[in-house]
Amino acid sequence: MNLTSLKNRSATAFAWNIAGTILKQGSGFVISIFLARLLEPAEFGLVGMAMVFITVSQVFIDVGFASALIQNKDNTNLTYSSIFYLNFAAGLVLTAIFYFSAPFIGDFYDNPEITSLIRWLSLIFVFNSLNLVQTALLSKELNFKVLTLRKVIATAIGGALGVLCAFQGLGVYSLVVQQISTAVLSTAFLWTSSNWKPDLQFSMEEVKRLTGFSAFVFLDRFTTTAFQQLDVLFVGKVFSPATLGFYSRAGTLRDQVINYTSGTLLSVFYPVLSSLQDNHNEFMRIYFKVISVVAFVSYGLTGLLYIMGADIIILLFGEKWEPSVQIFQVLILAVCVFPINGMMINAFMSKGKSKENFYLGLLRKAIKIIPLVIAYYYGIFAFTVALVIVDYTLTTINIFFTKKIIDIPKSVHFKKIFEGLIPLSFIFLVDYFGSS
């Protein structure tokens, strides 16, 4: 693919992806408003406690092969078919494991209702295992139109079914219906939209060929996902389901901001940077350009949402969610460094540095244990403050290792961070003098 063609396809992919992000997050946000008003915080907490195990185990279906399929240039239909059947087998095995182990998870939380939730939610493994290869192929081709429509349609219909169930009084199971129906619809859409279908062939040699790259991707994603969910597991175990509900509501809002500011760019530019891995000058030009845009936008949004957080939560979700306000205002302060971290990780992966990224990831995760200790002794608010401090610390560490591993100057990243402080400072000053 020549640079002109890549530029045009990248622009189209980005346009579709950002449109999809707006529509998906927008419809999801509207749905969450209905569900938050119809259901109690404790019910969101219960599903959150169950989804910890589902989310972490989801990594075992892909095992890093989706990223390997995107990064590798020598794939054949035999490669894709082999990975497809491996993913499907993993999905079936995981569903069976969780069906029989669900009572033990219920005992862990000392809440028997978790058992039934886990058994129903484990069906997600099977449905998700059927679309991973198609997703990788479409990403590799920069065909984000299909991927975007898949996300929007599945999210909207799945959410609508969840709201309908909530109106019918199904309570916590409304959220289960939402999760399962979204997975089913997402897979069905990809199967009807993608030209690729698996052949009846399998080669362990093809699987092994990708393992050198995928193994470290898997290890990094497993440890990353496990540590990302560790806070939910910890809060659900140590505190009440309602407290987890408040924390999850604040975290979900924070994640939506991250998806708007950087999720779209990061998903598009991983395959773009991978295609430029042998053209270092063009690689660096695009990398710096993207960093500049996401840093400026994310800092501005951070300031606005910190100021408007209380009004947004109480106005949209109701006064019963007021305990989420303070948590959200703290968590939002770290949003501005997420896209910079994401681009640095994209740079590692697109250059084939999955091994180095894995070992660096272990260091990141070890540091993230500190807030959990603080939470145990000082409570949920101190926990969120510690999380933000850790995020800024990890950004600094990533910058130094990015220079060491792939020779991206430290000064570039620090410059973008300080440039982002301009809109953030302006917003805080306007708010300060306005309130005075």
C-alpha cells in the first residue's frame, strides 16, 4: 500500500471510527441514563462483580492472535481459519468452566445471586469467539465502516432490550440481557457483513508461527486486564455492591471520555503505524501529529468535565447517584494522559516490540497495587486520588522507556503534556473568576 493510498484510507477509517464512537457512546449514554434511573446502584454493582471474571477471562479467547493477524504480513486463509477454530474452542471451554465454577465465585463474594449471573454471562464467551478473526481482518484492511456499524447497531439494540427488561421489572437481569444481546448482535452483523468465512482446515504450524508475537501480547493484555479489573474486584469484595455501583458509574463516565478523546484514534492508528513499521520517518511524522491532537483535546475536556461533573451526574442519573460525583471529579483528572500512554503503547506494538511492552507492563501493574493498599486503610476517596497519582507516574515511566526502546525523544512527549496544560489552565481560570 503506497503512502497516498494509506493516507486516504486512514482518513476514511478515522472518519468512520469517530462517527461510530459518537453514535455508539451517544446511544450507550442515553441507554445508561434510562437504566440508572430504573435500577439501583447495588444492581449495577452486582453485575460489575460478575463481569470482573468475564472480562479478564475474555483475553483467553483471543490469546493475542488478533493483534498478530493485524501486524503480520504473511497470513493466508489457512492462518485465519486455524485461528478461528482455536478461538471458538476456547470460547466453548471457558463457558463450561464458568458454568461449573460459578458457585465458588458466589461464595467468594458471599452473595449467592452472583452464581446465576455468572452462568448467564458466560454465554458471551461463545458469541465473542466467533467474530475475532473477522474483526482483525477488517481492522487490517482499515474497513472501519463495517466495524463502526456493528458497534452502533449492537449497542443500540442490545441497550434497548435491556431498558425494556428494566421496565418489565427484571431488575439486575436487565443488565444481563443487555450484555448477551449486544454480543449476539455484534457477531451476527459481522458474519453477514464480512466476505471472509472459515474453511474446514486447521494448521498448528500456522498457529505456532504467530505465537512468538501473540504470546507476549496475550501476557500483556491478560495482566493489563486483570489489573484494570482488580479495583472492581477489590471494591466489590471489601465494600458493598452499592459502593461498587457508585464507583463503576464514575468509572464508566470517565471511560466514555477516554473513548471520545483517544479510543477512536488509537484503534485506527495501530494498523496504520503497523503498515509504516519499516518507514521510520513517516512513522514518526504521523505519530507526532496524532499525539499533538489528542493531547490538546483531552486536556480541554478534562477541565470542562471536572467543572460540570456534579451537574451531569445528578441531572441525568438522579440524586441517588450523588456519591459518584466526587469519585468522578478525581478520576477525570487523569484522562488527559491516557491518549499519550495509548499512543506510546501503539508505537511499541506496531514496531513488533510486544516482548518489551509486556515487561514494561509488568512494572506498570506492580505500581498499581499501591492504590489498593491505600483503599483498604483509607477508603474509596483516597483510593481514587492514589489512582490518579499513579497514572501520572506511569506516563513519565512510559516516556523514558519509549526513548530507550524505539528512540522517540522524551522532549516531544513532555512538550505535548505542557502544551495541553494551556486549555486546561484557561478553563480552570474562567471557572474560578466566574464563580467569584
